[in-house]
Amino acid sequence: MRLAKPFHTILTLCLALLFMPHAVQAEQQSAPQSDAIPKDREIQVPPGLTEPFFVPFMLPNQDWDKFRKPFPSFALVSPAGKVMSHQTYSEWPGYISPFRNGYGFFQTGTQFKFSEYVIYDKQGNIQEKASYDHSFSQLDGEWFLFQPQVGQSTFYNARTKASKPLAGEEQWWSIPDQFTGKVTYDAQHYPFVKNNVVNGALISYKLGLKDMNGKVTCPPIFDEYMGYSEGLHRVKISGMTHFITHEGKVVLKPSRNYKVESNFHSGVFIVSGKKDQDEFYLLMDKKGAFVSKKYAFLKETSDGQFLAVSKTKDGYFFQKINAQDMPTTTLHYKMDRPEELKQLRQTGKLFHTDTHIVADMLNRQPFPFPHKLLTPPRNETVAIEYTAAGLKRMGTFSHEGRQIYSRPAK
């Protein structure tokens, strides 16, 4: 009986630690230091870099099982070459987001049911946040959505450092970090759900749009939210894609004969179709008219243009086109691995797939050695695992192929 009180005290402390807001816990703990963490002196920043970048390293004593191969962790480095933050132990590779409108974020570690994140800007300033169950995402530049505690979603503005908790059914709205970037949002007109609950059971639901003041701008009329760009939201109503305004006015409803593949991009969007089992892609404008010829594949780029892949008797070739279907690169680039056709993207000066660099903008291969991407390229840098002089290494390079950092890959 005399043990009951100490046991009760210990149990209470354990439960308090378990449910303590993780941001508070993070302030009370410091990440363990290790020789594995990159040092500033190892990093040689070439002239001209303007954005933070990532360098890979392997954490020691990581416990791997038969289902997972060792994966690298990453350190965030300022444009001046100073290591600002780094990832710690994680059961899975941490998420590193693209740099968007002056801000980016990455996952640094996990503890209990919370994950730790760092928001960073172009100057190298960082803000640390923690979120429940990987619910952390970047909506649009400075706006972020995360759950600082169970079941409570919050808008956070990285510029003003102001938070806005959501209320009612919205408080459960979350986007897991691994899906960030799959759907684009307008933070000023975001989707909300209206559930139809009968006797405690969810019968159906509809989605609408609200502004940041909580005012409903579009009543719940659509079934799925697909993304936002150029003033229009892409939604599904009764299984069909519609483009609507903030107020819910339908601007365009493309034919069922074509699948909508993108949001509006420089005034047009991408659709796909099939003829005799062959898939083709086209550009369509706001009037529903085709404004390009058929391509084997189309993909929008961050500079308002498109990658257009053509199939010829000699193989697959691609070049950049604008929204008027006019070529903007003078050279054609060959796709040596057509099975990676739908992975083709452009970031900065590099054309790449999920696994390797295809070419740079001058049709030159700045990495003429075996390599694989460790993350998609940043706007100015790329992290790769590569083999040089028979030795396997991992490192970070500029898009011109200049080495910034390198270590042996274990």
C-alpha cells in the first residue's frame, strides 16, 4: 500500500509527458550531437547561390530491419554555408518540401506520436514546430497547416508568426507531410467539409470554400478538392471535373472524354485521352478549346511553361513549349528511359526524373558518372549518391556540376 502513492506519481508524470504539447518538449531537449553531422568546414559554397540547400549524411547506430534499406538524413545549410539544422532519428526518410514563395520546411525527427519540423526562409532563418501524427503541410508560401495537438488544426503564418486555430468540423482538417505539394491551395479560400450525420453515423458529406475570416464564399456543392491556381479551384462534382470561382460559379466543365491532368497554368491546363490504346496529351484553354497538338506526355514547369514529349520512330524526345504551343528551347532532348516518361520534370536548370538527371538546359550532362537522386533537385542544388573512381559517395552539387559537399556512402 505504501508503494501506491509513488507509483501513482510516476504514472501521472509519464502520462503528462506523453500528452504534453510537443513544441514544449522540443524546447526542453537539444538534438544529440554526432561526428556524423556535417560541419561547416566541409561545405564549399560556390558563388551565386541564393537559397538554403540540403547535404546528406548517415546517422550512426541506426537500427535497420530486413524490410528497410539504410537511408540518408539531411542537414539544412544557409546560402553562406552554415549548417542551420539537421534531421535526427526517424523510422522512415524525413520529408523535405520544395522551396515555395520564399519558404520551405522539412521533417527533422519523430517522438511518440509527434513529428518535429523546421520552417526556413531564403535568408536562413528557421522556426521549429511540432505536429501530431505527421499532419504538417505548406499551403502557399508563408501559410502552413498543422496540428499542434490531437484533433486541432491550426493555420500558421511564418512571416507574422500568427496562429489561427480552426473550429468545428474544420479542426480535424489535415494534410500529411508526404502529400504536401500534391494539391495546391489558396489559403484565403480553403475547402471545408459539411457532414451529413444521422443518429451518429456519417451518411454523406459535401465540400465548400471559406475565407480566412470564416465566411463561406462557396456553399458545400462539390465532392472532391483537386487544387487551385490562377483564381480557379479544380473540384469534382458527381465524378466530373469542374473549374469554379471562389464563389462557386462554374467556369468550365471539360468533357468526360478527357481526363484533366493539371490546374490552370499560364491560362491553359493539361488533359489526356486515349485512341486505340495510345495515350495522348493536349493543352486546353478556358473556353474548352484545344490549343496544342497531341503529345506523348505533357508536364507543367515552375516557370510557366511545359515539357512536351513527342514519340518518333527514333524514340522519345522532349523540349519546352509555351502555352501557345511554341517551342522555347532550340534543342530536343532524348528520353533514354521511356518507362520513366511520366516522371519527367524540370527544376532550375535540370531536367530529371525521380531517380536521375537527364540533362541540363544546355543539353549537357553535368554529372557524367553513375548516380541516383537522394531527393528531387532544389532550385539551385541537387543531392545525389554517385560513383567516382570506383568509390561510392553521397554529396551535394550545384546545377552546373560543381561539388559543394561530399562524403563516402556507407
